[in-house]
Amino acid sequence: MRHQGSRRQLRRRPAARRHRCHHLRGRRRTRRHRSPSRHLAAAAGATLGVHGAIAVDRQMRTNLPDVFAAGDCVHTYHRLLDRHVYLPLGSTAHKQGRVAGTNALGGEALFAGSLGTQAVKVFDLVAAGTGLRDENARKAGYDPVTAATIADDHKAYYPGSTPIRIRVTGDRRTGKLLGAQLLGSRGAEIAKRIDTYATAISYGASVADIAELDLSYTPPLGSPWDAVQVATTNWQREVMERR
Ligand SMILES: Cc1cc2nc3c(=O)[nH]c(=O)nc-3n(C[C@H](O)[C@H](O)[C@H](O)COP(=O)(O)OP(=O)(O)OC[C@H]3O[C@@H](n4cnc5c(N)ncnc54)[C@H](O)[C@@H]3O)c2cc1C
């Protein structure tokens, strides 16, 4: 890979090579984010936590008097695992920043926690996830069942419908919704659909609760049973069949 190319040279490169360079650059940056630069904080006496990130409580207080921290440099409270993990996300950084700022000014705020909800666009595809996957759920002491479903993003008789692949993970014993992952086309509202699951998990919903949600429906945009509900109904069916 040539690093010295001018803008003009970069533009002339074949598309495949340009994408490869972009991909590599993205990976390198991501790896750096997985382990924050900790030297300044450590030298100042800050206790370090998960992945060497600065240890904070849910008020975003460090162990140092009157020093608060938030964002990629700290470890993050996970609301399903009930422990801290390293989840460097912009969505999380903003919420932690508000909590840190409120408490630094004498207020009383508590970081509710993260579920690791995220979405990524890859060309015309969008992948999104929230909560726990089967393996993490089992490690955390749950009895997970994961069901895979393919459901249309809107009524098939209305032109332009596309399939959404959905995996729903729930706890067999309690029926608690633990996580979901979606993959579909860019126009299939993947990010907003993962947010439906994230919202439900945040309020301790069961998998069965999803079917009761009053979600919007119009043929060009959805179905009377939305794709998120088709997937949870399928989860319930699979659990029944395995009994
Ligand atoms: C390529 C990429 C894509 C991403 N996409 C998403 C996404 O789609 N969704 C999402 O939720 N998150 C995403 N993130 C993660 C998100 O950007 C970070 O979680 C978020 O920006 C963290 O905010 P922060 O304030 O902790 O750190 P930053 O945003 O990194 O801000 C830290 C600031 O401190 C400055 N700084 C550093 N050292 C010093 C110093 N010694 N003195 C003074 N200033 C200093 C830096 O220049 C920077 O401005 C992405 C990250 C990357 C790298």
C-alpha cells in the first residue's frame, strides 16, 4: 500500500484498491479504540479498569477526588451484564458526558448503562445489534435460545420489499429478551428496528412482550406484524417446540 500518493493519484486507483485501503485504515483505528491510551491517567494515579480503561462508577467518578471521566477512555456499565465492559461508542460517550458534567456541577445523575446497541452500513447493507448474543448470554449465566428468522421489511405485494435477517436471543427460563441482530438493505429501517429491541431490553421486556407492542403499519413501510414481531413470535415457537 502506497502512503505517499497525492489526492489525484488516490482518485486514479481502481475502486477495489481504494476500498481495501479504507477498510484497513478503519481496522487500525478500531483496534486503537479497543485499548485507550491510559498513560496520562495512570501517571496521575487513576485506577484502571476493563481493558486498561479508566475505572469509573456509574456517576462517572474516578478514584481521584473531583475528577470525572467519560467516553472512550473509561470502561462502561453494561445494563444486562450488571458489570463494566469496554464499549467505546459515540452514543455512550454522549450520555456518560452528561452524567459526568451534571455530577461535576453538584448534581445527582446516574449512568443507566449500555447495551452495546450499534449499526453499521456496508455498501447497501446495514447490520445492527443490541444486547447479548447466545455465547455472551450463556457466559453471563442465562439459558439462552437464539432463533433466526427472515421477514419482509414491508408487505410483499407492495413493490420494493426486501428481506431482513433477524436473530433474537432470549432466556429460556424466564422468557427475558436478551439481544437481537439484524441484517438487511439500507432502506429497510434496520437501525430503527434494532432500536425497538434496545428499548424493550432497557425496560426488562420479555420476548413475548414484543408481540404486544403497538407498532405502526402501512403496506409500503411495514406489516401488521412487523418484522421485529415476526422474529420474536418465531422465537416463542422454537422454545415451545424444544420442550
Ligand atoms: C472510524 C470510526 C467510526 C465510528 N463510528 C461510530 C458510530 O457510527 N457510532 C458510534 O456510536 N460510535 C462510533 N465511533 C466511536 C465514537 O467516535 C467514539 O466512541 C466517540 O467519539 C468517543 O468520544 P470521546 O469524547 O470519548 O473521544 P473523542 O471523540 O476521540 O474525543 C477526544 C478528543 O480529545 C482530544 N485529545 C486527545 N488527547 C489529547 C490531549 N493530550 N490533549 C488535548 N486534547 C486531546 C482529541 O483530539 C479529541 O478531539 C467511531 C469511531 C471511529 C474511529
